[in-house]
Amino acid sequence: MDNLLPRLPFADWIDTGVDWLVTHFGSVFDGISAFLKGIVEGSVDLMDMVPSIVLAILFALLAWFISTRRIAIFTLVGLLFIDYLGYWYSMLQMLSLVITSVVIALVIGIPLGILGSQQPTVKKIINPILDLMQTMPAFVYLLPAIFFFNIGVVPGVVASVIFSMPPTIRLTMLGIEQVPKDLIEATEAFGSTTWQRLTKVQIPLAKPTIMAGVNQSIMLSLSMVVIASMVGAPGLGEEVYRAVTQLKTGVGFETGLSIVIVAIILDRITQHAGKKKQGGTIR
């Protein structure tokens, strides 16, 4: 079989393509890198200007407003516990990386999901790409990110965006497609345009499903924290990676627990945000 079908140099083609992009669009990638790095570091500096106790209270109030009193109490206690362990600044770095990644994933993913729900051809094109994005090992995303954006926080952001975007696109398409057909027919009978139907009926009814996609994107972005630390991304992931390489079990447990606390806070808040829109909160 090897003699009949010669092996095609796919790896060489990919390397050549990457080198061509770096050579011809290096300045573009440098600009994107500077922009993303400025956002992440700027947001960290901004949050770090606020005393930890004040910021923890603000996050707790936000959790109370969006979700429930129990989540607010857990948010306050959990964040103060992270500060007590001495990982407050690392937590801010990780939170900034996650928020930046998720915002970019939502800005790109939600419009693509809406477009895919309205255009069957676009959906047929998007679905195989999403399958590739979801099944490709996360470490593979870091390789081109390093070539394009060098070592640091930016490759972590880019890899997190690619890794966390598919749920947002898929669940946005699913939520809009699940809107009852009789409601769609009623809006068409009243002469609504496509934009009016989307903004007045389909998107509002699809909000719980879209928020589920947001929730999954946040969780996937958090799961990339430790992997992104391997290419220089700062934060709690860096602390976990350092603890693993130095066999510091206690430090690894503390930083891992801190990541879990942040994950629970973000998970519960986004879950309740989607359900609260439907009326009533969960106690």
C-alpha cells in the first residue's frame, strides 16, 4: 500500500503556509498581539487598583443581582478565601484572560450562530469546522498561536477563543431553530421583516439556550487556563503548572481549588442569568 500511494507532505505544506502568513502578515499579527495584550493587562491593572475586599463585595453584589443570595455569599467567601491563600493577583490575571477570550468568542460566535440558523448553506459550512475545532487536541492550537503571536498571554487568549467558541455557535443556532414554527408564521403573517422576527421573537425566546452556550464557553475557556500557561500565559494556570513541574502538591491543590471556586462562581451566575430571563429566579 505504501508503494502504491506515496505519502503527501501535508506537514510541510502546513509549515510553508504558516511561514508565508508570518512573512506577509507579520505586522498584522503584531498589531493584534499588542491590542489583546493591552486589553488583558489593562483590565488586570484596573481591577488591581481596587482593594481586594471591595472588589470581592462588588462581585458578590453582582452575583446577588443576577442570581441568588446563596451564590452571592459563596462568591464573597470564595474570593476572600483566594485572597487569603495569596493568589488574588494570579486570579485577576486568569479572570482577565478568561473574560477577554469569552467576549471575543461571543462577539464572533453569536452572529455566526444567528447567520447559520437563517442560512442552511452557511450552517452546512460551519458544522464541519465546528467539529474540527471541538475534536482537535487543545495543545495543537498553541502551535500556530506561538508562531503568529510569540510567547505570552496572547497565544493563550487565541487558543481559548478557538477552543471555547463552538458551543456558543451551536447553541445559538439550536436555540433559534427551536422557536415554534407557529410563532414564526404568525410574525410573517403580520408582515414582520427578518430583522424584526429575529430581534422581537427568535432571539428573546432563544436566550436560555444561548446563555447555556455562553456558560459552556466560559467553562471551556477556564479549562484552557493551565494549558495556556505552557506558552507563558499568566494566572492561576501558571501556578498550577509550576507546582506540577516542581512536584509541590500543596501549592497545586491550593491553586487548583482557587480555579474551581472561580469556575463555580462563573458557572452559577451565567446559569441563573439565562433562567432569570424566563421569569423568576432559582433559590
